[in-house]
Amino acid sequence: SVPPGWTHTGRVSPGHQVQLTFALRQPDTGRLARLLDAVSDPRSPQYGKYLSLERVRDLVQPSPATLMAVLKWLQGHGVESCTSVVTLDFLECQMPASTAERLLPGAQFHRYVKGQRSVVRSPLPYAVPQELAEHLDFVGGLHRFPAERRVVGRAWEGKEAGTRRQHGGRAGFHLGVTPSVLRQRYNMTGGDVGLLPNNSQACAQFLEQYFHQADLAEFMQLFGKSFGHRSQVDRVVGHQGKGKAGLEASLDVEYIMSTGANISTWSQEPFLAWLLLLSNMSSLPWVHSVSYGDDEDSLSRAYMERVNTEFMKAAARGLTILFASGDDGAGCRRVPGGNHTFRPSFPASSPYVTTVGGTSFKNP
């Protein structure tokens, strides 16, 4: 369904180019799971002996029958502009909207706008031929809209409002939780910075959120005086917008580079492109921090299971992936006239990532 706030502006022209991502069915992923357990268990003789990307490919690459069936199907509809990844289990294809609609019966591509943002999505479900169903996990690029960050009220807001009333509407000025506050709370000294050249970290920027290098440099000039740091992201993977910097993206980059100070940092987006990156590069940052997620009940089981496999692939290579737990923890799904239920956030609920909750400082 179309989220609130998005305005439908009409169906796109038949020749409008769309990009679809085809997640090809992987063979038995049990071997990958067993190897992941072995390299992760301190009691195992394989502990810490992480797999190369090429070894992961040998475990997950689709069968020749799957590759042949999917490529024949695409080529039969005139789709030739496709790229794969090292692990061979994804295909990214460009095609006219009319071709995509013939390829995936039921899909219709429409344009939606919200403020300065514009996306092309199908509001209707798609189908694949029955003989292809066993070869595909999902097709990306049709349904997901940029998610909205949910802001929850804080208990101390009412208390602060009362304090302001007592002082004639005035309140003491405080910069808030700056990098120095975080570093002090976690007992980090000026010497607690990255020193080894092979240290690396990445911050994933999703949902049309971008940071600006100039803003980052100014932030570090203002707040990084007490510790050694870098003032630039070393590599940006994916599209980096030139519009106004996003609050989320700026916050994520500035603070990962303040706590993980003096460490080579990458920035990358969007989510599916990031997943494909994990399957397509032998040399990647060791730690990836991601502060976005979706409600579990908005995603299909097949999609979540496949994303879990992608996280297994990354973990088997020794990569650490951190996800935010969400603005309101597990969340709540309200059922009219019934019992409310928990509403977990995914990928935070994945067993193959490390989920990190927030810390609220009452008196920074």
C-alpha cells in the first residue's frame, strides 16, 4: 500500500526506464550456516578463520538450472542490460516500464511525490510464471517506499516545559550530547582512537538521506578538538545527492567518526544496493552501522529469509553489522477491539546482526 503523505501523479510512460533487482534462489544454505557457526564459535578449531568472498560464492551461487531459467526468461522479453555480482545470486536489470509490466504480470509503475522526493513504484502485487517461482526469492524495486523516521515523545519533555514556565519561558542553553559527552560517558580518552591502518568502518545512508563533506569537516572542527580524528569520508558508494544534507545521514556519519575516531570510513546507499555491495567486493570495511529498519509485518517472509542469508554471508567473512533497535524498541501493533501485539523491527530482529539500543542522558 502507498504510505500516507505520498501523492500519486500518474502512471509513468511505457518507455520510462526502471531498475529491478532479481534475487536468484540459492542452493542449500545449510552449509553456509554450519560454517558460520564454526568460524564464530571460540570452541571450534575453525574459529576466526573467516571465508573469502570467493569461498562464499562457492556456497551460495545458484545452480546452472536457475541461472539458465532466469536468463532465458529475461532475454525472452528483450531484457539484455543486466549486471551480476561476484556471488552470482543477484541480477540488476534496466528495462522500460512496459517490459517490466509484461515480465511481472500485475505490476503497474506509477510516480509518487512527497515534498522534493519522487519515486516510481507499483501499488499492485506482481506475479512470476509458475516455472520461475522456484528460481527466485523476490524481485526488488517495485513496492518499498522510503520509510519515515518515527519520533517518539520523551518523558522529560513535559518536565522541561514546566521548568521553562517557572523561569518565565526561559531555559538554560545546552548543546546536548556532543562527541565529548559520549566519549566521556564511555570512558574514552584522547588516546582512544584508531591507530592501525587496516581499521575500517562504514555508515549506510538509506532512503534518500545524504551527508555533506563540508558539514562533516565543520562539525569536526567544532567538536573534535579533544581527540584525533578524520574530517572526510574516504569513500562514498552509490548515489550521493547534492541537495540539502539529511539530519539522519549527518548524525550517523558525524558520530560514528567521533566515537570510532581516526578510522577510515565509507558511506553507502541504498539498502538493496548495499546488500549487493556486500556480495560484490572482496575488500570492505569491517564494521557496518545502519540506523534504519522496517516493521516486520510490512515485509514478506521470503524477503526476510533472503536478507538473513545475506547477513550470514557477511558474518562468515568476518564483517560486523550493527542495526539500530528503533525509536521505540519493539514497537506496538494496535489491533482495534483486540489485544495489542509487539511489532518487531527488521533487520534489527535478525539473528545475524548485532542490534544496538539507544541511551538517553538525563543530564548530559
